[in-house]
Amino acid sequence: MTIRLYDTSARQIRDFVPLTAGCVSIYLCGATVQAAPHIGHIRSGLNFDIMRRWFAHRGYDVTFVRNVTDIDDKIIRKSAEQGRPWWAIGYENERAFNDGYAALGCLPPTYEPRATGHITEMTEMMRGLIERGHAYAADGNVYFDVRSFPGYLELSNQDLDDLRQPSGDGETGKRDQRDFAMWKASKPGEPSWETPWGRGRPGWHLECSAMAHKYLGTAFDIHGGGIDLIFPHHENEIAQAKGFGDEFAKYWVHNGWVTMAGEKMSKSLGNSVLVSEMVKTWRPIVLRYYLGTPHYRSMIEYSEDALREAESAFARIEGFVQRVTEKAGETVEPAAEVPPAFAEAMDDDMGVPQALAIVHTTVRQGNSALAADDKEAAVARLAEVRAMLGVLGLDPLDEHWAGESDRGDDLHGVVDTLVRLVLDQRQSARERKDWTAADAIRDQLNQSGLVIEDSPAGPRWTLGPRQ
């Protein structure tokens, strides 16, 4: 089947036809590194990681570019507030973002360019836009003339007469207040680079147009990002790139927000939940399940109750994987192909919720096979489950998650030793046929939050759902 994607520019789901047969090129707007990431930031990376994995599963050669915005107004303000170099703040938070992506199992991008490493490309793009009559210099700034580009605002579907363009300090000399800055004249104490129009620094929009051109050429398949980037960022990217002569992105794909009390999760609102703190309380694979399994275009309303539900749902999958692996006595490799219904769901605009339903159905079938002592059927279902989980980045047997503890490596060994002592007492009670004592020990362990399962290899304990 053909993969279909919702294209924001067309406002409909379209068949995906790559520019180059067998290849997919994706540019994702990555981190602006003024602060450490919250789970709303990482959601975008997760959504496009799953998309990338699905294209690869379908046999495409994927080039995935995710940029780093390491210079902008917010970073400069943070530098002034903290009395630290702008580049130190940017690098520290870039590392925090990469740690967050890695913790939640995102594959590294093919290229991860920093904006400050591409001033030459930005200068060349501005020169070309000025020569073509789309841009002009004024007071050391360089602005894009929005009236010079007939297709401006087609992505966001706005009327130019009603446009209110965001504008920063020092943006003087505009011919029209709707024009936007591509280059900002330097101010005392701020970082700057030399250009034919004076020293200054790049505007946010110019950075991505130039980097996409550098790494993906004049045309590429998919441009991604959060829905909050449609305007002004992506709209202005299009104007610059197409004004320069590029065809630019063929499809525009946008993911929804993570919200709290109905508002977008953001640092400015003070309602963010940092990834570095979340992984201390929740297993990273559970966070990936929580953030990655809703449809990418949907909103996720953050709550601990929803996280607990995700934890319980994933525990059912993980428990099945563990039980069949034990019964098989060896690692069961993923199937070469996923079930057709799973593939159909993923082909339909990355329908992860529908695909996940197939995972849970297959788990139930596998559990039924286990109950019937049908080892061959149980192993077959596990192979299918592992194939599907691999696409979603949620296979607990994948080497990325190897050794991940249930709730912290430091305590796992200690708890395991203590639980084993109690289980030995329970086993002794069972051997002397003191079923009352054996059941009482199991019930006490269950009340403490542990789930005890008797397996052919002996009793096994796991942490139960949080109460």
C-alpha cells in the first residue's frame, strides 16, 4: 500500500510520492537551546522518529536532518540574565536535548547542523534574495519583503491585510511592518558575524531555510515540526527558500502539543515538565509509550493518571514478551514483516493508535496460546509483537533498553535480593504444602506493589501499576 500523510499545505491526506524513488528526505525543526527540554519538546522528536522508522521498515533510504538553533533572542536574554556566555548556555542545553532524545530511544539524525555553523550559507541566501528583489538592507538589518512573494501565507491560510508579524527590538528601517527580519544588526555585547551589510546575527527563519538547502538541496520530501511553527516560522521559511529559487518541501507535516490545563506546555508559562526529572520517576520506555502512541496530530493533555495508564498498558505487553521468552528458552527474533492490519494503520497517516490496537490484540492471542500451552503459536505471536514494537521503538528486548531497570538501577539489585529471600520462604511453604502461608506471603508482596508470577523457571517478580 501507499503511505499517506496529512499535508498541512494541502489541508488533506495525500499519497506520499518521493522525489527520488526509494528515498525519503526529512527536515525537522529541532531544538532552540535556551533551556533544558520538557516532554513537549521531545514529543516532536519522538513522532518523527516513529515516522522515520516506518519509512525505513517500508524499505526507504531515509535522510533525516534535525537542526539546532543555537543563537536567537531567547539565548541572548538568558546569557544576559545568567552572566554566562551564550555559547555555553546553548551547548549545555543542546547536550540536555540529545540526552532526552537518547533516553527515550530516538535514533540519531543523519545530520544535526547548528545554526552558527552556517553563516556563510545564510549570507549567500540573503545576497540571492536581494538580487531577486525579495529582500532589502536597512540600518544593518536585512528584511524579506513579503509583498514580493505572491504565495506568502498560503501555508497558514491567512490574509496579508490582517497580518500581524512578530517583531523584535532594533528592527528599524522596515518598508512595511509585515516584513520580517532575516538578519539583525549587532548590538553592543551581543554575538555577531560579518556580512556585506554589516555585523549582526541571523534571524530564526533564515537559519532553517539555509540549512535545509545545504543538506537536502533545492527540493526535499518532508518538512516537519510542531503546529506552533506553521506561522511565522514555516511560512517565512517557504518565502525565503522559494524566493531564492528552491522548490523546498513537497509535504508539510505538523505534530500536536503536549498541554497542561488546556495550554501548550512551555517554559514561559512555567508549566513544563523537564525530561531530566521525568526519567527519575518514570521508566524512559514508559514515557516513550505515553508520548509516542497517541496520533501525532492529536493533543496530549498531561496528567499522572494518563501516565499510570500508559505504564499499565505497556506492562501487559512487556509481561507477555517476558513470559514467552522464558517458555521458548531463547530469544525470539522479530518477524520479517508486521501483520497486514498494523501496516495498513501505519500507512494511513502514521496511525499509531490503530497500529497499537493490533499490538494489544496480538498480545492477547499470544497469552491465550500460553494458557493453552501452545508454545509454537505463542512464539509466533511474540515474533510479530517484536516486529511491531521495533517500528514504534518500544521493543523491551532491543539493545537500547537492555538493562533498563523497572524503577532505578541503584535499587533494583537490593530489592531483588530482598524479594528473593521472601520468595524462598514462600517456596518452602509450598513444598511443605502450607498453601495458606504461601498465599499469605504472595498477598503481602502484592500489597507492597509487587506482582508475583510462577513460571517454569521459578517465581518472577515485577512492579505492579502505581496506586
